[in-house]
Amino acid sequence: QQQVRQSPQSLTVWEGETAILNCSYEDSTFNYFPWYQQFPGEGPALLISIRSVSDKKEDGRFTIFFNKREKKLSLHITDSQPGDSATYFCAASSNNRIFFGDGTQLVVKP
Amino acid sequence: AQTIHQWPVAEIKAVGSPLSLGCTIKGKSSPNLYWYWQATGGTLQQLFYSITVGQVESVVQLNLSASRPKDDQFILSTEKLLLSHSGFYLCASIRDRAYEQYFGPGTRLTVL
């Protein structure tokens, strides 16, 4: 059973629009949810994260909205830029375990 | 700041040949270290993790093994490569906050 699911698999937006990337998880014991950004040929880099005690985390143009009851979260990228084009991984963690979703490939067109 | 170095950058190997990939980390003592495998366009699959020298826990086998010979070194290896081993191998550590994975630049492996 896949622990973390992401949708859509791929997303294309125009420069300046808001991109919304969705994520859901299975295990209610997960208490930490990081998002990673990966450019082709590079290792993923931590972008932003949220703990299960919060419902929102904002960092510049990136915002996580978290719904513990529904076990869902989303990453909003406002004023999307072509440089944001990358694959975004949602992850869920508790204790010493971490599980990654399959990723959303974002393309921002100028 | 901690830095992760992986070697080689890329490798092309024949099916059935042996493999050894390396990872070293600087700037952090007694780090937790992880090996991940990523198929092209795929998700990150955690393979092994190590909390201390000489101790390695397997998460998914995939006919690979790992060793932690030094505090700052993590090695991934196999005696016989399979076609399915092709992909991107990433070494990772944890940053100051628990569960914030910090990834190395990766090794691209192609098995022919």
C-alpha cells in the first residue's frame, strides 16, 4: 500500500499563475511533512515543511495547507516562475521512517 | 554546513559485473546516513540507513548491500548487477532538524 500519494502527476501553468500540488497519506501517525524540489540530474532539496500540529506554513511564494482530519495537504506556489519548473515530492515521516510520493512534474511556461 | 560527496558521478556497467558506490559527508559528526534509489522519472525508494559505524539497516533489498566503514563514509555495493539496478542513486543525511533529509548530488548508473 502506497503511503503517500501525489496528484497531478504533471502540471503546466503560465508564469504568474498559482500552481497547486496535492498530496495525501495513509498513516495517521505521520507527524512531519516535508516537500522536496528536484531539478533534472540533481538530488532533491528540501523546500518547505510542516508539522502535523499546524494547518498552514508559508515561506515566500510557497505555502503548505494541511488538513489532518482528511489526511491531505497541498503545496501552493504563487506567482509561478519558469525557474520553478521541477519535480516536487511530498513526503511523510514519523520516528525514523520517511516515505515519498511519486512526485509532480511542474512546468511553468513564460 | 554539511556537504555530501558521491562517487562516481556516473557509471556504465555490464550486467553481472560488480559495483561499488561511495558517499562521504563532511561537516557533521556521527551523521545518520541513507541510500536511496530513483528510477528515471520515478519516486525515491529508501534502500538502507545507518545510524553509526558498522551498523546498517536494510529497508528494501534489491540485491544490494551497504556498509558503513567510517563515521563519514557509506558504501553501496553488489557483486552482480542486474538491468533493474539502473537508475539514480542518492546518498542522504539528516540536517539539524530530524527527518529533514539532505541529499547528495547522486550517481547515475546505467546497466547494459
